[in-house]
Amino acid sequence: MHFQDVHIKPTRPSSEEAVQLSTMDQLMPRRHMSYLLCFRQAPSVSHKATVQQLQEGLAAALTEMPQFAGTIRPKSGSKNELELLLDPESYVLFRSCDATDAASYDELLDSMGREPLITDDRLAIPAAEMQTPDGGTRSFAVQATTVKGGLLIATSIHHSVGDAKATEVLFESWAKHTAERSHGQSPTITIPAEDVTARWRLSYGPKNVSMDSFLELHGPKDAFRTSEIAAQVVTSRWTISSQALQQLRDSMGSKADVQLSSSDLMCALIARHVYKARRQYETSNRWPDEALLYVTSDMRSRLEPSLAKNYLGNASVAVPALVDLVVLCDEEASTALSTTASKIKNAIDKFDTNALRSRLAFYKAQPFFGSVMPRFEYYPGPNMLITDSSSMRFYSINWGLNLRTMDYFKSIGQTHSVGQCALNPKRSDGTVELQMRHDVQVVEAMKDNEGFSKYFQLVGYY
């Protein structure tokens, strides 16, 4: 693979500024989220022109959202905080790679369910190459890899800058400006309103919040821990079609007392079969009666007063729901799923502005960030996390004449923790993909379980 690096700067230089990250931003995992966007291209399309349009479109998008060109670095003081720095020289590292001799587009997509022809570490810029001499790291980096018949765009965004929804807002702006360039038009820059970057809105709360206010801090303790994480941890890909999802909804019949969303039901189904599979071989451990199932919720529209729908910081939280593992694993399927899905819905409904403010205030009052952390023993402990971005519009974003809409999306690298499950953006045909990092025994047991495999189909490992 041959590559070339360029620095993409906003079309209007940023002033020198230290952006104050919110308390919510400070609590996010301090690493980059890496996504792979795949586009099929006709043989007549010029890859060189496409990459140039992407670079020009990105420069325009960064003019609207300069924080993605900034640098994250430790803030002076004793609280272990980060800050986001902008200056006239701020830029995004954009790497162009030529892999037309390595694989064709179809071969590459087909290999993602097996041994990939091009591994993740060659598709995205390594985190080490985004480090700055002063101990900081670039907020955002891009690698565009050309293969025969397609283009792969790997984006790496530091989680402290924004969540998946903020990434979607960036992609929409970047795609709009790239499309303009593909039509020979000049970019139409629109500077976002002030509330789009009002990070202070997620920085404060009441005083003297007790630890007892948090289910994740005083809830189920370590009921068991295995000696170590299994050596055979794999990342697996699954899909559930729109038809299978409707069948799942229909299977509930009149069991549910309230209207349950597709997200609630998918999360309950995944949790049920992850725990059932784990119990098959974790026989040496004493299983608890209850566990915390964390499900992400976007607070933009739920905060009072609400945040801007295109708010660019972190506004998604992991909401804990206390689930009965005996009911979840051993009851008849429709009862177990409706009961657990209802608990997920109730937990999210109750996680209101006051609950979020209390959480922010509690952590901000600690001697330093990380001094008191939730019991996130997803694995090998009893709790688990499911992130759901299936409502994101990634597949409908139009990138212009040369790219049009995305053909395939996935998270790459170490975006997910061991034991974490992630529902990806819904495809244009309604299919939702699940990515899960877990012990291979768990994955194989789920594949063989008819109660799960009739809805989710295993695509493969990578």
C-alpha cells in the first residue's frame, strides 16, 4: 500500500482558543472511535478526483466545526481533566492510500466475515501517529483507501470531542460539501448557532450528591469474577432483517403492558442469549440473581431545556437497568423479553434531567476524574453494555456524484470493550447489524441457539 499524508485545515483559520470540555466529555473513554465507511465506485470514476473532493469538503466542514481540527491534551491542574486546543495551525491528518493491487472492493467486503484481506490496523491511522509532541492527540484523522471498484474511508474521532450523534452531524456537513465539490460548486458555509457548541450545558448539577443516588455505584456488587478474560475473544458480526425484527415484535403478542420500541426488544433479546450462553460454560462461578444491563440513551431532546438536535459534544449516557437474570434466562421467551424490555424502557424514561444533573455533579465534585467509577464489570463480571446507534442516518447521507451513498459501515479497531455489544446504524433496507466482542464460546453458543438465530444471523468473525 502506498500512502500520502496531507494536513486539512479549515478554510478560515481558527483563533487561538482552549475549549472547555463538559463534565460529560470528561467522563467518556479517552480513546478514538474508529469507523469504516465503504463506497462502491464505477471503473470510470476518478479516485484522485474523489479524494480531492473529500479533502475540499472536509476543509469546509471544519470551518463550520473547527473543534474536530483541534488537539486534545491534559489540562493543567490536579483533576485529571482534558482540554481541546484550537489555533490557526489546527488541522486534520488525511492519509490517502492506494491498495488497488491488494484487493477488489467485492473481495474485500466478502473477506470481512472471515480473515480480512486488509486488516483494521492498515485501514485506519494508528492512534500512536495522532500523538502530538506536547502529550496531546489529534481530535480527528481520516484514511481514504482506494481499492479496485471502491473507496474505504476510515475516520478516527476522539470520544472526548463528541459521541456517535456528533459524528453523524460532522458526516452530514462533510458529505454536503463534498457533494457540492463533485458538482463543481463552491461550498456554502453555515456557521452553527451558539447552542450547538454549548458544552457548559452538560457541566453542572446540584451540590452534595450522595453516592447512594447511583444504582451502578451501590447496586449489585461483584458477585463473581473469572480469573482472567478468555484468550479467545473475537469480534463477531450479526444481522437482523426488518422482517425478522417485525417477527420479534409480533412474538410479544399481548405480553407487554406498555408500547416497547424495537431497540428495547433487540437489547432484551441480545442480553437474554448472551447470559444463557455464558452460563453454559461459566459453571465454576456463582451466578448472581441480578445484574445491571446498561443501554445508551441520547439526552439531546430529553434534557430540559433540550439541547440542539445537532449538539456537537457528548450527550449519550449509559443508563443502568436492574434485570432479574432468572427471569431473563429461564422464563418463557415472550415473558422474559417483555419483562426485560419493559425494565429497559422504564430505566430510560426515569433517567431524566435531574438524574443526569446529579451524575454530572457527583463526578465533577470528585478529587479527580476517575476517583470513583461505576461498577462497569461488563466482562468477566456479571454486568453488560449495549450501545444502540441503529437510529443514525449514516446510510442515507449522500456524498455526491462520485460516492453517492455508503454501501457498508462498521466499527474497527478497539472501538468496543470486551463484552460490549453494539447495534450499528440501520441500512437502507431496514437491516440492523450487531457487532459484539466476546469469548468465542459465547458466540458459538448463541449461533446454535434457535431462540436467537431465528432473528440474528451470524455473518462471521473479524
